[in-house]
Amino acid sequence: MAIAYGDTQRHKPNPEPRLLAASQMKINPEECVYVGDAISDFEAATSAGMKFVMYTEGETVAQTSVDSFEALPPLINSL
């Protein structure tokens, strides 16, 4: 399942694409973890009511961040 740019009229930082994805997967937004690498990803996820993990090697606006893909599964499981 994928949400493409043309699937919604509004785009990040608007939460509409994330909410559409959650709806299509029949998952409540609060149960979702969105991983992104930009402030607009953080804004979109928090506006949608989703947990957020920032993928970065530098400073972050997010409460939770990682700098390797290997670190994602255990971190997501801990949320």
C-alpha cells in the first residue's frame, strides 16, 4: 500500500496523506509511527496524532531519533 502525491489535495506538513494511509490500513493514527528526516515530516506526523521518529545524524526537533536503519525496529517496538 502506498500513498502518492496525487492521492490527496493537501501535502506535508498537512496531515492528510498520513491520515489517508492510516485509514486505508484500518489503523488509528495514534497507533502509527511515522519515520521522517525533515521538520515538515515531524509537523505532519504530530498534526496527524502519530508518533514520530526522526532519522538524522544531526540535531533534531523530535523527541525520538535514530541515525541507522538497524536501530529502527527496537526503537519502534519500545514506543
